[in-house]
Amino acid sequence: MENAALFIDKKTRDMIGDYVLQGELLDDLKNFFSLFSDNTRLRIISALAISDMCVTDISAVLGINQTTVSHQLKFMRSINAVNCKRDGKVIYYSLKNGIINDVLLKGVQFLGT
Amino acid sequence: MENAALFIDKKTRDMIGDYVLQGELLDDLKNFFSLFSDNTRLRIISALAISDMCVTDISAVLGINQTTVSHQLKFMRSINAVNCKRDGKVIYYSLKNGIINDVLLKGVQFLGT
DNA sequence: TCGCCGTATGTCAATTCGTTCATATTAAGA
DNA sequence: TCTTAATATGAACGAATTGACATACGGCGA
């Protein structure tokens, strides 16, 4: 296997190697899509897609511990996927923009194919 | 916290609860987006987006162990994200459809905002 | 049919991830 | 200022994921 024959020529191989995702973009994409690769996060996102909510509301609507919600929201903030706006003690969260919804819909579309 | 006040009324809460992702769709979406939430899979996908390739090519182009590539391809097959076509000993893999590319592009678009 | 090449599978150690408990922080009201 | 509600943080533990090694399978050519 050490010197296995390849089925595309070296030039093509190098070209593909140049265009493959790498570096910071690779990591940023991984983090962004991690938003959608966990049931808890998917549920939080789909809830926020319906209505902006505070942490307590999210926790109540989904039946998830407040700390768990907070931890996930922290991750979502870290990748700039949510906005938060403080109003006294309450902090309202909302989705950063429509692209997050677009991605969700693309997923649903894929499953329908 | 047991009887915490809520900031949206019960009717709205129930309505949101009804529309939040759940069940099989939730799991299927999670699996689909798992495609994009790992560096190795992202690299394989971005390589296949450029050109269909056999396992050995993918392994060589990306510098990843053949077994690792095979394991990831198995997962991708399981969620119907790739097609494979045998030609003698060689098996060529390709992306199932353009939606996978669309999703990738949405991710890039998000990062640009 | 023998050996080789391309691919797949099983297993396991290492790491990462998700959740929970305990506790801290912040703001408002009495 | 003391208390309480809303949220955040840190540590720890179990579960899930990843990648590597060994090995098996399947098709082809000598």
C-alpha cells in the first residue's frame, strides 16, 4: 500500500490538494456546522427560529436544564450565531441572521431527495 | 428556579413546543449536518466536490489513512450523502447531489457576514 | 489458483463532547 | 443592604467520536 498506484495523475492530485478546504476556513466551517450536528443545539435553533426568547423560556419550552442551555448558548455566541440583548435581568437571544435558517432548510431539502 | 416565571405566555410556549424539531427529522438532520462538523469529513467532501475519486485517491490527496477514509465514507454512505460506483477493484465515490455543495456555500456565506 | 491491490471491517486507546452539580455573577426590588 | 430571580461559569463524570492497527474481503492478472 506504501506505493499504491493512483488513479488520477499527479498534476490533478496537486490541483485538488490546493483547493481542498484547509486552515482557518476549515475550522470555522466545522464550528459553524457543529451548530446543527447536535440535537440540543438543533432544538434551540429551531425554537429561536420561531421566536426570540430568553434563557428561561428556551429552557422551559424545550424541557432542558438551564445550565445546559447556557452552555450551548455560550458556544453559539462564540461562533457568532446568536445575538443577545439584555433587558434588566433577562437576556433575549435571537438568531444572528437568516442564513442559519437557510442552512436548516437545505438540510430538510436534502432529506427529501 | 423550580417555579421560575416565564417571559412568554403558556399558549405561545406550547405553540413553539409544537413546532420545534423533534423525532426522526431531528435525528436525520443531526446526522446530515454531522457531515460538515468534522475536519476530515469536510476535507473529503470538498475534495469530492472538485472531482469524483476512488478511496486511494482521496487518501493520497488528503494525506489521510486509507482506513480512516473508508470509515468516513461508510458513514457518508449510511446517510446517503455519497454515491459509489465499482469499476473492477476500484470504487469511485461522488457527492450525492448539489445540495451538499449548497450547504457548504451557505457556511462560507455565513462566515462572510 | 496464487498473489496482489483496492477497499472494508473490527477493535481499542485516546480524545472530545455533552450534561450535571455546585457556585458565582448581575440586576432589581423590598 | 439583603434577598431573590435570571444567567453564567467551572469542575467532573460518562458517553460518544475519532483514528490507528491488524486483518479480512473481493476482484484481477500472471
